[in-house]
Amino acid sequence: MAQRKNSRTQSKKEGKTPPVESKNGKRTEKGGGGGGGGGGDAGGGDAGGGPKYSMFTWFVVLALLGVWSSVAVVYFDIVDYDSVIARAKEFRMNFSEVLQGKLTAYDTDGDGDFDVEDAKVLLGLKEPNTPHVSSSPEEETETAEKLVETTNQHTAESQEAEPTEATPPNTPPEETASVPESGPSPEHSDDEGSRFYDVESEIQAAVPLPALVEDDFVPDDPGDGSHTHEDQADGIDTAGVLLEEPPPEESEVESGQYLTSSKFTQEAGPAEEAEIQPEPTAAAEPAPAPQTETESDPAGDGTTEKQVEEKPKEKVSPPKKKKPKLLNKFDKTIKAEIDAAEKLRKKGKLEEALRAFETLVQLHPQSPRARYGRAQTEDDMAEKMRSNDMLQRAINSYRDAAELPDATPDLLRAALKRRAERQQFLGRMRGSLATLERLTQIFPEDIGLKNDLGVAHLLLGDNKGAKKVYEEVLAVAPSDGFAKVHYGFILKSENKIAESIPYLKEGLESGEPGTDDGRFYFHLGDALQRVGDNSAYHWYELGHQHGHFASVWQRSLYNVDGLKAQPWWTPKETGYTDLVKTLERNWKTIRDEALAVMDQSTRSFIPEDENLREKGEWGQYTLWQQGKKVGNSCQGVPKTCALLERYSEATGCKRGQIKFSVMQPGTHVWPHTGPTNCRLRMHLGLVIPKQGCRIRCTDQTREWEEGKVLIFDDSFEHEVWQEADSYRLIFIVDVWHPELTAYQRQTLSPI
């Protein structure tokens, strides 16, 4: 037991053995851990070698760890060295810009930066190059004092030397800030607010604000529920289709050359979808008007920044439309849900938007705004899907929204107006008329709605009803241009030529929306020609410049872009030589059948009803109209019809006619143009007097010959005289323009 105790004691003592001196004079620990229980000499040796090899080992281990870490970093791409280098460069550039921006205060030569020349001026080694500025003495003194104070302060801090004796530049800070290369520089002013304002205005001047993107959504105004609804259709095609008018295209017409129409001439009519407007916050201040480089004072004429900012105020901006209020009191309580659904619609997520609005309608069936949003979404989906069924759903939803008792007046107007437009698009003209009549009863003071009601009457062919509406409009608004052109159009259709001219002219001159329509230029020019007024061609030229006519001569309104256009054609140019040969080879057979169906006593057919004659008698006997046979007319001329059945370019021409035309002596047909550039017109002479019968197309006049075919493009202005002693009989065959494709011939609407 005693031995064990001593053994424990001994081991404890060995653990605390004090260092002793070795033979070489170094202090070592007796019984160091290196030996691990050896004798004294051995322990001393271990103690001396232990630390030496231990340090080396750790060094090797650390080195190996470093190598493997580097390999891992590179192999596994742990660190993005490119971004690190880019950030370092960016920091260096930003630091350089910041430093240069601060040193711009000492820019004495006006070059936009601080360089050696500026340092020489500050150190008094060089006189400042001060540009001449004819500013007021007070401004110069104030600016100079501020710059001197700033310069002296910075110089004293940086150099701890005497203030420089150099005179600070007199260039106002506004001039320096207007230099585009140096960017916006801070104003030397104690007022921090004004300094930030100036920098902001300079940024706006250098970088214009981008235009609003349709996808951007701004929620309904909680205060007024505002939201821009559809603008009124400027013009509506008589076929009920609203056509968009491309921008006008200039073209020159040289002698002997004629250009085809590259545009549809109907006035733009599609009403745009409703857009939600932001609410102007009371605390928000209007942003400063952007400046341009021309508004600065490069010539040194002393124009101050304040004067520059006042310039845009001189421009008269168009009055802003009053924002309609679409939210009633209840709708404002669910505004967040309405805005969320509307945002989906604006972003084009129509299926999700429709589900959201339908959910709102189910939860809140008395919400007019929810029903109106559903109608708009269905309207958008109808456009996307090209679905008439979906469009009919939208029409019904617009009605449902308008019938709710708490609908705001603006929502009621927007819903019913859009409903009427979509009804017209579907060809539901009587339904559209009923909707507009209801609108005018609810809003009797709204002139625009009454004008729309007049158009609805015209689309139904009810000129009498339209005339009454426009007379009511002009009684309360005698200068309304839209009402004037339509009223003049009606008078012209009633053959009140001279009476129609002032209304058409004044309406076009007003420039009001809906007046810039090719039909009004067409009928004004035609009316002026009929009263012998040569200013007709001035209006035709204006119509051409506005993109409604291909040229002054070619004034058709229903056109296909890019078709070859020339007044006179040869059979070879048309490619229809077989048809021409058949007509000319069988002209006597055709003539005999025509004479057999003519009235033997009057030598005439049914009178022409297009109101194109100044005087005389002109009759027609029609076989094909719009690509279809007319009744049983072919029973009287079976051989003629049999000859034509083989030529689909004629019998299938949905924009033309095949007919006999007889004109009695003393007849004059006014200058006129056909409705489309999609056809060419063939005239086969059957009974032609020796003298007195002629036709002019543009500035070229020709005469018919029996058994011969003349071919011309009747979309160009043409005129006819019959001054012979006996009647003139011809056979008219319209054919498709040869450059139309088979698909176009199949899909073009009939005229």
C-alpha cells in the first residue's frame, strides 16, 4: 500500500517537475512528455527533440491544408472571382467619381472636372479663365462669396496653409450643371432641399421619363373611384366594322404613274379598354418640368435657371379629361379585391381575372364595379378567342352592370356606351340604337351621345332619323364639327348639293374627332365638282395627304394594299386574254340578246339609281351582282350567261357586276370613282354611234368600238359623255384585280 501511494505521489511530482539546465546550458523539462516514462537521460533527450519536430509537423499540416483548400476553392468554384474583381473595379470607379464630384467645386476653367490647370489657379500660379457672364451684380457677388468661402475652407483643411489669392470663377452653378458630359452637379447653396430639387430636375432633363406601359397597373381611386373608360368611336364603317386608320403616308404621283392605296380609309373606331387612374395625393407636388439643352445658357446671355423653368409654362397643354367615378360607397369597401382582379386583367391573365370577378359577383351581387369588371374581362377574352359567343356574354354583362340601382353615373355611361359599340360590331344595329336611345334619355345634355345616336340611325339606313338627331345637336351646339359633317353627308345623299357643301367643309375644317374620314373628303370634293368649283381637287389632295386616298385621281375607299394601279390596262396585262377573246368573238350574240330584253319602245333598261348623272338617261340590266346571279335575269340572255359561266374571275367577283348599260343622247355622267381597287372593268362595245360617245379616265380620253373591249380601273376618276344622235349600248364585265390571291378573292367582303 505504501508503495502504491508513493508511486502516485511520484507521478504527481513528475508532472510538475521544474525545468533544469542541460549540459549545453539550455533549460529543459525533466521527464518531458516526449519520452513517456523513460529514464532521466532519455527523458531529457525527448524533451529537447519534442518541440522541434512538433513545430515542423504542424507547419507541414497547415501547408497541406492550404494547398487542398485552394484546390477545393478552384475546383468547386466556391468564390466568384469575377464578381470580386468587378466589385473592386466598381469601387475604384465610384470612388473616383465621388472624388471628382467633390472636386468639381474647384473647377475654375469650366471643363466639368478638376485637373492640373484648376490646381494652378487655386495655388495662385495661374489666372483663372473666367467666361463672360452678363448676370446681375448681385448674383455675381453672392455666387463669388459662396465659392470663395467654400474654396478657402477646403484649402485650409487640406493644406493647412494660407488661403490662396486666386479669384474664384464667376460662372454660375446653373451653367456648370447644364453641361451634359459632367452630369448633374450639386448647387452651392446652404439649403439642402433646394439642392436636391435642382439635382432631380437635372436628372429628369438628362433622362426623360419612359412612357407608361400597358401592363402597369394602378388601382382604382378610393376617393373617386376613377377609371378612364372607352373613348367614343371616331368613325364607323357603314358595314358595322370599326376599322383602324393607319398614319397618313405621303406619295408622289408622277406623270403617267399611279399609286395604289396602301390604307383602309375608314376612321379609327375601336374603343379602348377602360384603364384605372391613380389618385393624386394631396401631399404630392408636381414634378419639375424637364429641361433641355436648349434651355440652358450656352451663349452666356445671363438666362437664369428660374427663367428657364418658366418657359414650359408658356406651352398650353390640352385640358385633362375629368376622371370618371366608377366606385360607389359599397364598392370602395371591397376596393382591394376589385383592384386585385383588375390587375390580373391588365396583365392579360384573363382566365384568372374572370374567375376573380365572378367570385366577387357571387359574393357581392349588388356591386356594379364587379359586374363591370367581369364584362370588361369577357370583352377582352372575346377579342383573344375571336368568339362571338363570348362577346355576347360581355354585352349581357354590361347590361347587368348598368341595371343595378346604385351604379354611379360614370359607370352607367361607360357600360352602356361600350355595350352599344359591341352590339354594332356584331351587326346588332337595332339593339345598339335602343341602347343609345336609353343613354341619351339618361344624359340628355351629352352632345357626344347624341352624335353616336345619329350614327346608329345612319347604320340602319335611317337617314331621316339621323337628320333629325343632328338638327337637334346643331340647334344647341351650332359649331359641333362632328354633327356638321354628318349633316352635310345626309344633305348630299338627298341631292341637296349646294346646301351640303358648307356643312361638309366647316366640319372638316374643325378637325374634331370623327371628322377626318375619307368619305367626307370624297363627298365634299364630289359636291364641289358638281357645282363647277375647282377647289374640289384641293380637298382631294388633303384627303390623299391624310392617307384616305391613294392619289388625287384614285379615290376608292375599300382597298387592298400593294395592288398595281394604273388607269388603263391591256388584255395581256390583266392575264384575262381568254375572256377578252371570248367576248370579242361572240359580241354579236351578246348584242342580239341585249337588244331582245330592251324595252323596244324606249330602247332602255331600268334607270341607273346611283345618282351619278348630271342629265340624260342611263339604264342598266344586271346579270351578276356581288358574285351571284340576280334573280332570273339570265333567262332572257341564256347564251351570254353560258359564255361567262366558265370565267370565275368575272362571275365570282364579289366586288363587281356583270350588266348591260344603255345611255341615251344628251347624257353626262359626273366625274366619279368606284368603291374599290380590287377590280378592273371591261367595256365591250355593242351599239356605238360613230361620233359623240367618249369616256375619260384620269386625264386620258378614249372612245368605244363595236366588238372591242376597253379595260380600265374604275377606282380612278372617270367621266362619260353621250353627245351622239342615238343610244349607246355596251356590256360591262367586272373582274378581280389580277394580283389578288385566291385566298383574298375568297375572303374579301362583297361590295
